[in-house]
Amino acid sequence: MFKRTNLFRRILKALRRPPADSTNDELVQPNRTAAGNHPLLVIVEGGNDIQFLRRVSAILKAEDDALPDLSHLERRGRIVFVPFGGDPRNWVFRFAELCRPEFHRFDREVSPATEIRRESARIVNLRPGCHAAITSKRSLENYLHRAAILEARGIDVNFSDDDDVADLVAERCFLRQHPGGGWGELSTRARRRLRNRAKSWLNTLAVDRMTVARFAERDPVGEINGWLRMIAEMAGAFS
């Protein structure tokens, strides 16, 4: 809680600080959207989500130049990633006093967390200049291709849109290192630690092995493309 409070205060301080002078016009070019000169706050559920979105935007932009490279938008000051933790209902108005445009992205998860996220998204979408999106799959890891996970760490795992991919992968990693070991016999803390470790490389190494074709297979309706286009529009990326 202490670290999270400090993070929140640092974000508020940074957003209130006027941009530094620079001779590089691209770095100080303001966001000339209806939201004024304010950067778009991209509010996600944690650092792994940021890694996923940065990487996937670079992959998909290589095929479709109409999509944004989020790392590039960060460097230009058009967007600011804000990772949160805990109950998403606590974040729907957290930055309202800053009068910045906000894009919230929530994992669907499973009931009852699903209902909490849908209600949070509904409230965000009622706020002027704000938009919220919920994954149709359980979480971002569910958009990964099985082949990308295999190439990243040699873990072959089959999963559905509703499975906890990080948990399944963590169990496979554990059993590979400890043949005959009992995953269910590990403490909750130990399983959580291994799951977080798997989640970290899934959102970096495995994403880096995704391709446009693999995303098309795993996300045929273009859900991820839709998030990126919304972020670009709200940030005035192509204005």
C-alpha cells in the first residue's frame, strides 16, 4: 500500500508539472485534440499490461501504419501509462481532478470480478473524455498464440479464452523442473510467485514472438486493434 500511494503521488506530480523546454519540436509537440494539451492517461491493471501493449502496438503497426506505436506516443508525451492494482472501482474517479482524457483497459477475469469490471467500465464511459474497454477473453495472456509461448520458453500448453494462462504455464514450468512434483502441494504464496514470474515473461518474451498472422488467429475480430485505434484517437496521435 505504501509503494502504491507513493506511485500515485509521483504520477500526480508529474502530470501537474509543465513540460520542460526543448529544441526538439517532436518531443514537446502538444496534443491538439478536444482534450486540449493534456496527455491521455492509459490506465491498466499493472506493469505486465504496459509491456504487452507497448510490444503489440509495435508488431501491429509494422503491418498497419494507421495504428500507433505506443512507445513512440509515450516519448512524445501524448500518453502516460498508469498501472493500478486492487479493486478497479477505486480508480474510476481517481484522476478526475486532473481533467485529463482517460482510457481504461480491464481484464474480464471471471465472476464475480467480471461484474465489478463491467460496472467500473460503465461508469468510466459515462465520464466526458473517458473510455473503458474490457477484454472479451479472460486476460491479455489469452490473446497469445500457443506457438509463441512454445518458442519463448519451450512450454507447450493448450488453453481456452477462459483459462488462467499464467497459472497453467507456471504449473508446466514447475513440473518440468520437478518431475513428479505436486503443484497443488505448494503453498499459495509459492504458486503466486511462480505465476507472477510466468506472467512476466509471457507479456515480454512470448509477445515478442507474436506476429500479425498469429494475432489475427487469436484475435480475429481485431479487438486489440480497436484498443490501439481508440488510444490513438484520444491522444490525437495523427493530428
